[in-house]
Amino acid sequence: MDVKLAFLHGNLNEEVYVDQLPGYVQQGNARKVYRLKKALYGLKQAPRILIVYLYVDDLIYTGNDLIMFEEFKQTMMEEFEMTNLGMMHYFLGIEVIQSVAEIFINQKKYALEILDRFQMKNCNSATIPVEPNLKLTKDREGKKINSTLYKQMVGSLMYLTATRPDIMYAVSSISRFMNSPIKFHLLAAKRILRYIKGTPDLGMLYQRRRKLNLVGFSDSDYAGDLNDRKSISGYVFMLGSGVISWSSKKQPIVTLSTTEAELVVATSCACQAIWLRNILENLNYKQEEASIIHYDNTSTIKLSRNRPKSRSKITYCSNFELIVLVAVELDDVPSATSAMTSVSDCDSVVGFEMYLGVHVYFPVK
């Protein structure tokens, strides 16, 4: 549903006065002004007033009760002047293809717009988003570049990660150099654009399943940041056939071992699992059993199952408490999320995409 003239629906709390419009000046009151009751386009208060009620003027609603659908639609159309756009096909740059059996989402149109915006539409494509085993660093002697252009490029790529977990690690890496980027960083950003040039059709597929079990995977790259030797954390969560949550970021502390680095990401992953379980319960998809979180570090699993006695016991003992509450259960398997913390070759990226259900859409006939 789309709200018409959305900015005009917000009530002003401040006193704001405007001149009478030319050609509409009231006779005998030419020296008077109007006091605004509603927000107008151009007022600095208008976005803040509107966001209290609506995130944007395009609304998504879903459910399995047709009567509730009609009641909600009628209520909203009585409150605001709106148009019903029907089944969702496009929302904020995200394309949606729906059928009874599956839902596919991607950002092909947005990806092509990015390539055109940064003059990469005719570039040679790349098979992976980063150079194998590449580690970006700060280089004060490197050639400085236009930081505004670099920030625009990184920001555009960040929004693309909404449906592209395969570029999450690469985008996270280049985002650490926004203050003082050099040519080397710009080339890394353009490498991601070259990868997008060859994979604009990739998206996420969600297939209908009878049982929706929440499963997590995590991994870390010990001392992966060469500037401060902090480790890189990465995790993904899958529900049914598709990925619903993913992250790749630098850890907040310097860890002293691979086990401690894995424990940090394990804690973040466990907290995310609890949040997702609460969301699912609110949607009447309560997880009756503990959510399995897969790690590839046996020491981390053993440490999490016992009260930690290391220096991290205060901050990172929550895993033990969560296991006691039977909210999460840890399992030792080779990590499927290594592409969230590093990229070694083309096979690792392709395998990562296939495992998460990130691929080109072929409709079911």
C-alpha cells in the first residue's frame, strides 16, 4: 500500500508560520500570515513527525487471514489517502517473485543502477568479490582518493547486502577505511562491483517447508585485521531452506587465541539466536527444541559448556547460561560460513552461495 502525500499527515507541535501564497492573499489581511497545523514538504520537522507513525510511505503487510487483511486495509485507507498496490513485487529496491511454493528476492535493478552510477557498467566481471586471501590495511603513504565518492560506493554496496550475503565480508572489509581511503581501497571496492557485474541475478530463495527449524553457523578469522590484530566474526542463520540473518564484522576486543576469538563470535551468535527465537514465537512459530549452532572449534564448544575461568568469563559466560536454559545447543562441524570471515578461492564463494540458497531464480513449472 502506498500513502499519498505522506508528509502532509503529520501534526506539528511547534509554531510555524508561512507567508500567504501569491495570488491567494486574503483581501484586508495582506499583512497576516498562516500558522501551519500539518507538516509540509521542506520543513525540517516533517520527516521526524512522519517517522513516528510510518517508516516510509510504502507499507508491507502479510498474514493468513483474508478477513483481517480487508479490515486492516479498510482501516488504513480511512485514516490516510492510500492506494492498494496488490501483491508485493517491488519494495525499496528489492524485487520479489512469489508463488504458492516459494519466494525469491533479489536486487537486480538496484545492482545495475549501482554499476551505472559508478561507471562500471561496461567493466570486466570478476568471479569472486575479493582477491584471494587479500587483507586490506591502512597505508598513510598511499595515494589519497575522493573520500566522498568512496563513501557513496560503500554505502550503496551496504544496501545491496540486504539480499546478498555473499558480498557481506567484502563490503565489511572496505567499510573500515571510510575516513582516509586510498587507491588500494578503491580498487577493492571496484572489485566488488566487478563481481556484481557478473552476478546481478543472484538472490535468495525461500521454499515452502512443513517444519521451520532455526539453525546457526559461525566462524572467526583469528587476528584477521592486520591494523589492530582484532579477529573477524561471521555468522549466518537459516530458517527452513533459506538464510534469514547474517553478519560479518570486526570483534570489539583483541583476543589471545583462536579459541577465545571463536568464543566471542559464539556469544554474539547465541544472542542473535535468542532474538530470532523471540521473533518467531511472536509470529506463532515457537521453536520447541533448542536451536543448533554449528562451530568448527571443539575447544570453544567445551568451554561454552562449562563456566569459563579465563579473563573473558564476565563478558562471555552467557553461552553457558543459554545452554542451561536449553535455548541453544552447540555442535562441531566444518564451518559453512568461512566466506563471512575470509575468501580463499572461487570454490569457497560458490559453495557458500549454494549452501545459503543464493542463486539465480528458475521458476517452478
